[in-house]
Amino acid sequence: MHPDFTLDAAVIGAGPAGLMAAEALARQGRAVHVFDGMPSVGRKFLLAGKGGLNLTHGEPWERFVTRYGPRAPQLQAALDAFPAQALRDWAAALGVDTFVGSSGRVFPKDLKAAPLLRAWLHRLRGQGVQLHMRHRWQGWGDDGTLRMATPQGERRVQARGTVLALGGASWQRLGSDGAWWPWLQAAGVALRPLVPSNCGFDVAWSEKLQREHAGAPLKGVRLSFEDFDQAGEMVLSAGGIEGSLVYAASSRLRDAIAREGAGTLCLDLLPLREPEWVNRELAHPRGSRSLGSHLQSRLNLGAAKAALLWEVVVRDQPAARHDVALLAQLIKKLPLTVKAPRPIDEAISSGGGVRFDAMDERFMLRSLPGVFCAGEMLDWEAPTGGYLLTACCATGRAAGEGAAAWLHRHGHGLPTPPLTP
């Protein structure tokens, strides 16, 4: 079957990683076409920016890189070539200034994603990048062409070089559905299963807690599990727990559940108070007041924290009703068992994907010369805080530069105008 298009460079996926790859290719004089199955560009990027686009993080670079855990060595070169400050400079060149918030997170000054995306697309079009929406990649044909499902039917695209930036499997309604997995597996690409990351977890709450405290924030708590020990905020959901502190521990909790069937974390409900102080305040005579009123007046524990404490006491530690020392111990180290991660489509991001040993140092697939991969479809994960977007942009840029170098090295030189149907 003859291809409908013959192109110099095709980028599949119009999220941050794909657009960054397209920009890198265009800077090298390549004729770039970007394909995406959605009706418009950067849908997950825009949704993530609704609460204020967290572009990157301002912490020291040595600390920043460690946020990628065991995959930090594989990402190091791409991150070093396009670190947090380079990403901020890139945004500034598009007319979007950034600032570092009190948490160290970096945001556009207007806290919006849309102006940045509009300026970026304007520059890409000026570089000759062509966008093709509602073109959903369906793998390769027998002749090596890229199969595209479009409203007008299937089209075949022959590309000299291809960058795949298809995202993971979270937020399927925005295009990241992991549909690429079987096509890469069939092509002999080494993959790890896609799993939820930065996700919530199921807990078997009582009906009372669900009814009265679902959606309640837990501010100023400390979560410990295995080697994780961090203070922050979380939320009691109707079915369990979620929020930034839970997301930061999610990979450890998820892996423990996969190994053992459950995971038990510990919460310090008053991390700024010493155990002796908690014990002393609880021992103060409470007179005719209820225990809940006593916890509020002496410890300022708050309704949601008190409800969570009582949930564990009633179910697992009834002796703590009358044992001040045991109750104080639970306030400082409350065990909470999580049963399962929430479904991957509810997660902020996903882990797993294309293994790094399936690619060379320029992100080209060893089993598919001329095909490069970038972004969240690679086998890495990171907490929220700007680390996800930074690595997507850095790997997209690295894959685009790798594809441009490969095209030049294999005799394609500068591109000729693409042939259209």
C-alpha cells in the first residue's frame, strides 16, 4: 500500500514532550509534522495548568535530580542539558516570566498555561512545524508506514525519522491511554507494565467517616513508610486517601501492595509537637467534656484528624479510649492500612513504559532504528512539584535532537519538501 504522505520527521503526540521534540527538530532545519488523536493540542498540559501551571521547581539542582529515584542516572544527561533554569529561560523567550513560590515550585507569573501554549504554537508554526489533529496513531503497517486513524479514514505516513511522545496511561479522556503498548511490544521493544503513579489509595472507611469527612483536608501531618518520611498535606476521600503527601509516597505504597497485598503507613497528626507534650496535655483532667472536645481544646487536633484517630481507635485499638499513653502514642504514630492504589486513569501520572535499556543514549529504540521515544511513555516516575513536566520537556528535547542527528548521519541531509497526497 502506497503511503498517503512521505515526510522528513514525524512526531506522534502533541503534549509537552512531543512539542519540545518538534521544536528541536525544526531548529535543525527538519520539516516536522506533529500528529495527535485529540481535536486540539496539549490537553493534559492545559488541564494541569488550571490550578496554576507548575512548570518546574527551584530547589538546588543536585537535590532536584534525586526526585527521579532509581531512574535518575538514565535521565541525568537529558536533565543536565535542559535543567530547570533552562526551562524558565525558554518560557521567558516566549514572553512568559516565571516566579518561585514559597514551596519552591515555579509558576508563570499569571499562573496560566494557555498563554504559554499559544506563544509556543505560534513559534512552532513560524518554524514550519505542521500540526495534524484527529490523527490517532494505530501502529505500523507491514511496510513500516505509520498508520493513522482519521475522521476521513485510515491514512498511511512514511517518515524518515519518528519521535513517539504518546504519554502514559493516566487521564485517558485527554489522550494518554497507553494504547501504544501492544504495538511496541509486538515490535520487540522492552517494556515495563504501566502502573498508577501520584495516585490515591483505597482505605476501608466506616460509613460515618465517609459521610461526615469525605473531602476533608489533613493539614500539617507527617507520613512515614519504609524509607519515606515527609510532612505535608493530604485529603480524606470517600474511599481512602489522596493529596500531595500521599502522591509523594505513592510509588513505595503501590509496590508494597503489589508484593504483600497491602501497605501500612504511619501518620504523625501533630508533627510539630513532642510526644511528651502530647502525653502531658492528654493527661490533663477533662472533667465532663467528651474526649473529642478534650482533643480539640488541649491539642487543637481538628475535626478531620480527630475523626481519623477515632476511626483507628474504634476499629483496632479500643483500649486507647481509656489509656492516655496509648492514645498519645497513636496521635504521633497512627497506623493506616491502604488496600489498593486507585485506578490508573485517576492517577496524575503513570509509571512503567519503554525501558531505558531498550533505547540508546539518544532515546532511539534499538529494535527500531530511526524511531525515538520521549516523555511519560518512558519508564520513569517522579512526584508532583514540576518534576514531571521538566523531565517530559527534557526528554522531548533530547529525543528531537537525537532524531535530527540520526537523519543527518544516515544521509538524509536537509529535508526536501514533503510529498502530499
